[in-house]
Amino acid sequence: MNRKLLTVIFLLVIGVSLFAGNQKLYDAFSPVYKDVVTLCRVSGVVGPSSATPITADELKMAIERIDVNKLDSHYKALLDSVNQELKSNDDFSFDYDLAISPQIFYSKDYEKIEQKEFFIPFNDQDPLVYFGLEFEYGDSAFLETSFELMSTSAIGVTEEEGSYSVIKGIPLSSFSFLIDYRNNIIHSINDNRISVYGETPSVARGAIGGRWMNVVIGRTRQQMGSSRTANLVVGDNYRFQEAMDFSFFTKPFTYSLNLTHFDSQNKNGIIEHTRYSGPKQQIRIMNRFDAILEDDFRVAFNLGNVIYTDNPFDFRYLFPVFMSHNLFNYEETTETTVNNYDEANNIMGFEFEYVPLPRLELHIQLVVDQFRTIFETGSTLPNAIGEMIGASYLKSFEDFDVDFWAEAVYTSSVLYLNYKTTNGEKENNYDWALGYWRRLTQGDLEWAGYKGGPGVIALTLGSDFDFYKKNIELKSNITIKVSNDRAYTDQLITPVSKKYLYLQWDNIVNWYYTEIVSIYGGLSVQGRWDLMNNTEFRFLPQCAFGVKWSI
């Protein structure tokens, strides 16, 4: 067996070396990825795949669609800069990044709100201290790891008396674990009310592959979709996700199989015997087919499942189309179903991207969770759908660009939800609410698709200013939203008991003062009306300020 395994590995390495391609990874929020997207839009073609992280070779394929004659001098210079970043590397190389980012935050009722209610999500905040390492072995392999240190309130949720309990309060700075200001008193080395986030490592990922395929494995940020507010199937809602991704790509077509591990949980809390490497696992299997039908039109199909299993790596996960439609999803436990209950939760999504004119881009996402066919009766789960439509237009002026955009999203009140059984040990959770338990009883639990969860209607209008000659970026958007504020522990049968109207205005400015020093500030104003209790209104002003020094 070992001899056969070594033979397979040897053949894989030889094959990769014959068809090498740049394996350096880029996330959706990386400047290089965003620059390639912008260049494609200006040229009137669709950008790179919206499933990230993505390799340098895949970004090069997107650049090959660009008509350089449609670019002005500014964008031609930007294209040259991107090509320089993505150039092939024939030798072993090593790079590092060290950054210190002190930040302060403020919110009204900061001791009462949840982390997700702050206008800059914890997952998008810069750590107080960041140290990253990158290794490249020619164009065949890439390795990246990073270590972060910052403050956070007890993260996400905790298990309390057999149920989930969302922890209230946010830190007032990225260094609150050292100095904490509460109740008009400064506490040095505070009394554990503010936790320190120090995942070791926070990112640890590697990629190996060639011109037409690659494998990515490790702790990484990931998402599927180009939406700024609502990627419905796989959202970038965590500080990291633990995943393995197999991709096969050509210029017009990409297929990827993504396996993501989440820590086990049941309908009430974490599994007692499961921490980091316990016998029970939750695996999200996601198949993605991405096709560019014309240079200006892309369609993608996502097919996924959440499996609760004591076999963390089953060869069946590698099936190209793993569709377990209503696999033992019963409303009631009978003599037939007592030992076969809720084995999986499948989800299906479609994405469309269209660039009808240079600088104008349209995108649509549709998702169906546990859909019901016309042949199935009421004994199966109800249809649950989500929809997102968006548009953006990039306008250039003499010294700056403005990206005007709008997105609308709808999620039904039962999207992402499944039945949770009450039958003895069959208390498994198959909701699209998944996460990681970072300490004994505290964890990071989020909706794995749209961060707003089920029961939402929202409209967001935004404008992003890029004063590229002054190295200043300004982002402003306003959102109006009606939400049921579904809890992570809700079931399909949980009645809707809340309905809120939100109106929120967010503003963030970044000034890249030098190549190593940048400054940012943010201001947000939110109003919330309780539509089921007209006497309740909450006004929530928030702000943030930070400085970043990097080497």
C-alpha cells in the first residue's frame, strides 16, 4: 500500500513539473485580484473566477481576455504592474511580511451589542501584530503561513446550560487584551473580560499544481461569488476556513471540488467528545462548474452538501457530482426512519456575470436549499430559496475613479435551516450555520452562505472612490434591510417571532501615506425599528480609527 502511494505521489510530482504554472494564491480582497477584476471590466470582459483563493496562473488567463487598446494610460500602467506581480518564478524564493496595526473602536452600547453588529466585522479587522511567511518553489508549489495577535470579545458563541448563547460586547481596541477601558476605569492586563485572539497559525495553506490543475489545502479565507454583500452559497464569513480544493481549469472552463471541515455540533451545542480531532466531523462538499460562454458572459453552478460523519475522509466525497437530494430528511421519526435521520443537507446555486458594455457589470445569484420536486409530498423539507442581483459601473475622472454599485438580496425565512432531531443520539445539526470552536466552550459560528442568514430583504447602494494620484480610497454605502434576525439554533418549525427594519450608512477611508504606513478611519450610523413592537427604536453610532506600519 505504501509503495503504491509513493508511486502515485512520484507520478503526480513528475506530471506537475512538466506542466508548471504559477501557484501563488490570491484572495478576493487582495489588491492584485481586485486590479485584475477592474482591468477586465474596463476592457468589457468578465474577470477571473469568483471562487477564491485563486492562483496566479488563473489570473493570467483572465488577463489574456483583455483588449489593451481599450485601456487608457492609467490602466495600461496598472496592467504592467499586475503582470510584473504575476510573472513566473523559476527558482526557490522566500518573502515575509511584518505589520503592526493599533486600532481603536467605539460603538454605542458596546457592552450589549454582538460582534456581528459592528460595522467592520471582526474577520475583516487587521490584527495588532501580523507576521507572514511565503515560500515559492519555482512555478510548481506555493506555501503561505501567518500568525496574528489581537483582541476580541469571547468569540461568537458559547455553550451554556445545553444551548448556544451569543456573547455580548465588543473590544474597544485591537490591544484591549493589554489595556481595557470600561466604566471610566483603565484596566492594565484586564481581568479576562477581553480575550486575546492568537490562532497559531491563523493562515496555513499550500498549493501545488500545473498549468491546468492545482490542489490547495490548509487554513484559508475562501468564498464563491462576486457579490459585495451577499454570496449565498459560500461566504467569506470566518477568520479562516479549513479546506482542501481540487481545481481543473482552462480558459473557458473550470471545475473545482472543495472539501471544508467544520467542528462538530448538535442542535444544542458542541459535541462533548469532539474538539479539534474528535471522531465526529462536519464536512461541506462543494462541486463548482464555471464556464465562460463568451468573453463578456460567465455562468457558474454550485452543488453542495453538509455531511455529519465519523469518517472525515471518504472516497465518495471525491465524486464529481455529489448530490444527496433529501437524503433521509424526514419530519418525523418512524420505525423506518429511526436509524436513518437527516444524513445530509444539500444546497444548489447558480451564478451569472455579464459585462454588456465596458465598465458596466451585472451579476445574479440564485440558491435553493433542500428543494422539493413535484413528485414529493409534504413529508419532505419545504423549498427554501435565496436571490441576489447586483450591478456596478466604473466612471473615470481626471484624477480619480468612482465605482457606483447596487445590490439587492432576498432570503426566505427557512433558507439554510433544516430539522434537528430530538431522537436520542440523533441530535445532529445540518443547518448552514457552521463554525469552529477556538477554545473549550467558545467558538466562531456563522451562516456559511449569506452572512445575514434567512428571512432577509435588503437593498444596498454604494460608491467607491479611488483617488489614485493621492493614494486615498473612500468607500460609502447605505443599506435598508428588513430581517427576521433568525438565531443559529432555529429549526424549520421555529416560528418567526421577530421582524426589524434597519437603515445603515457606512463610510471608510484609507490613506496610503507611504509604502509602509497607512491610516484608516470609519464612521457608521444605524437605526433599527422593531416592526412587531412599534415602541422600540435603537440608534447605534459607531466609529473606528487605525494606523498600520508594515515592512
